[in-house]
Amino acid sequence: MPLIQEKVKQAVSILEEMNIDCWITFVRESALNGDPSLPFLTSAEVTWHSAFIIERAGGATAIVGQYDKKTVEDTGAYDNVIGFVEGIGDQLQGILNKISPDTIALNFSEGSEIADGITHGMFLTIRRWLDEIGMADRIVSAERVVSALRERKSPAELGHIRHAIRMTEEIFDAVSSFIAPGKTEKDIASFMKAEAKKRNAGMAWEPTACPAVFTGPDTAGAHYAPTNRMVERGHVLNMDFGLRSGEYCSDMQRTFYILDDGESTAPPDVQQGFDTIREAIEQARLAMAPGVLGKDVDAVARGIITAAGYDEYPHGLGHQVGRFSHDGTALMGPPWEKYAEKPFKPLEPNMVFTIEPRLTVPGRGIVTIEEMVVVTNDGAEYLSHPQTDLILIG
């Protein structure tokens, strides 16, 4: 399984870069209570206590229940796969005594949910075993390791993301001919889901709200299922939609305007809102580069929105996308409490972000676009084809 082999090798290089001797992902009954890092390490869920041990020196060992051994072996990513029957403790202690790491990274984090996969009970268990062999004081957080592994997309990962984006764009194009006054948000969502099914594509997040469709003023605005609200002339319609390809996601938004009787173009207030959003997205993209802090990119877009006389958007400018529609630790957002240290993390090449400012046009609805970009060695480039014009529905 080339992708797992690729990520295990990448993990070794990250450990070397960060001067960490050993990284352990420790899980049990992962289908019920899994670690977000596990799909990078094996191709299926595991049952009993399982430890995936990656060494800075290059070794990779998995200790799993006997019936999970063959599946892990088939990944081809591990030098040694040990299957146990009665318990994992002695085997784990034996491996650690053999490699004698000075630092042991475990998947816990206060500020990053993507790196906080070990449960409290499992942490207590492994810490007790480490204490028995005099290594409990060597535990460190694996946040930097896990973040880098998720965020630095390989060519294969970028390929899956690009394919998901292309399918998403095809469906946005198709639904433009379906939207009409009198159709409901649910009608539109059903059309898009049918198009996704034709392409054998899964939803990027929970299907009840993917796509999310909002028409007119006074809607929930985000993260809400389509309703029986009807499309009306003179209103803005926006939707949030993403697909999954090879377990990697797209996450995009598009804005439409429903022409009123006698109109052939959008009215000035709607057009101004759209143009402001477009400018904010492009200027934010131009501000992105390796080493730039996420909070500083957010400030560029937020400043454009407020300078044009609109309220600032009540969320971050852009999140990372990968195996989840919201992925990674770095965030392009303001230094608010809920974002912890994420906005202070520097951008790195091959991180994939959304850029998604929004504003409200009174009496019309919400204008928002969500594009996807990848950080390059000297800037950022679009992965999606950016929406440069309002989509007018006659």
C-alpha cells in the first residue's frame, strides 16, 4: 500500500528533523475510538491494544493482536510486525528497551485536535508500562510530528485532492442549470447528491449537511442542513460542498444570484459584495508563503472586508484540508481563544488550505466563496478554478 509506506518513511524524516527518537501511536478498538493518525499507519481498524512505533533511526515496528497481524504486514510499511495473544505490555517494553529512545512522542495535544488521538485511559496505561522500565519521563507530545505528517502533502495525496476538486467543480457547473425560483434547498441538495453518486464519490463531511444550501436572508448561514426554503428572485444563494476521492477531500463554496424580473445583471449591492469577497481571496492568496503566520494572512482578508464597510466574518479565513475537510493544525485565522496557537503556526510548502471570507448583503443573503490553494516554495497557487463572476440564475 504505497501511500502508507510513503507516510511511514516521511514520519522517519520528520523525527530526524525534530530531534525526536521515537513516535508511538497507541490505540485499541479503533473503529469505536480511533486515532486520527491511524489511517497513515495501517489500512484497517485494529482491535486490541496496538502500538505503531516509528524510530528516528529508521525502524518501524507494529505490535498488534494476532488476528490483525496479517493486515498490517500487507501494508509493507513495517520492518517487524509482532502479533500477540495474551497482552502487549511485555512486547512493547522489550522493543523500547532495545531501541532505548531518549524521547517518546505520544499523540496528545492541548491545542490541536488532530494530534490528540490517544485517550486518557490509554495514556495512563502506556505511561505505567514506561514507568516500569524507567522511561516515563521521556514522554513528549507528538503534536509537531503528527501535524507535519498530515500537513505536508505528498504528490499522491495532492492527486487525490485535485480529483475531488474537479468532481466538485463539475457538480457546481451542473447545478447551475438546475437552480430556479421555486426549487427548495432540499431539491438542490438532492440533485447534487445524485450527481456525486454518478461519480461514485463520497461526501466530504456528514451527508445531512453536505451540500449545505442557503438561499436568501436570515438563514443559518453555515453548518446546517438544507431546508424547504424556496429559491426566490432577488436573493443570493450560496452553498458549501465537498467530495471525497481516495479518502481525501475537497471543500468549496460558490455564490449565485437569482435575477429579479427585468434584471440582466446583479444589482450594485450584490455585485459590490461579490467583488469585495473576490478581492479578499486573491489578496490573501498573494500574502501566503512559507514562513508567513496564518494570523497575518487572515488579517489581510479581514481588513479588506471591513474597509469596504462590512462586518468582519465570525470565523477564521481558511483551514487545512486533507483526509478530513477540516484537517491539520495550522490555521489562517485571528488570534482568538478558540483557535489556541493555530494562527501562530508558520505556513509550509504543500499545505492545502481553503480561503473563505464571507459577508452579508442586507435583504439578499450571504455572499461567500471558498477556494482551495496549496502553499508552494515561494507563494501559493489555486487548486480550484476560482469563481471570478457571480453565477446568475435567470
